[in-house]
Amino acid sequence: MTFHKPIASKEGLKLVERIRRFCQAFPEVTEKIDQFGHTSFRVSDKPFVMLGEGEAVSMSIKADRDTQEFLLQQEDTNYAKTRYIGHHGWVTIIDLARADWKEIEELIAEAYVRTAPKKYAKWLQQTENR
């Protein structure tokens, strides 16, 4: 198992803050540093975004398997199947510097809806339709 230190680099802290601001718009989101040193954003204590820092800062997002396959099959993909949990649909952004943040935010919203209790997912869908 790969253990990460808690995120401490300037780049990592900046990323955590960006993701935190985005995720805090969703109901009942909590932030937790797990036993592996990953910063995770959770709903009902289930993670939907995880960030880690080893040699570089990494970010993984929970997706369904269809979305995961789509992302992995793109030409010049910036996604990889997340180690250890990729078989559950998790994808890792390979190079955050070249990430399309609009796409990342859409994937985070999808991950939230996939993970959240139905009442919160319904709330999010209603606010998007306004």
C-alpha cells in the first residue's frame, strides 16, 4: 500500500482549497484526512474525491464504470484507473497542470450525485435545472 504524507506543498494546498470551495456548495460534504494521508471530500462518510501527495499531487474522482471507460479511451487521455480502487470506477487525473477544470468540476458533481443519498442528489439536480 502507498502511504502519502498529508498535503503540505504550496501546489497541493492550493488544489485542496480549490476543490474545497467547489465541494462545499454541495449539501453535507465533509473533509477528512484518512489513514493513508489522503485528503478526501465525503458525503455520508463516503468519499467522492481524494487528493494525495507523494512525489507529486494527485487527485482521484469516483465515476461509474461507463464514465471511467470513456475517460480512459480518449485520445491523449489525462486519466488513469486509480490504483487499488480503480475496479470500483475511480479515475486519477494524471497531470493536473493540463486538466480541463470545467470537465473536472462536472466529474466531481457526478461523483457527488453517485455517492450522496438520493435527497441530496435530487437537490443538486433541481438546482442545475434552474
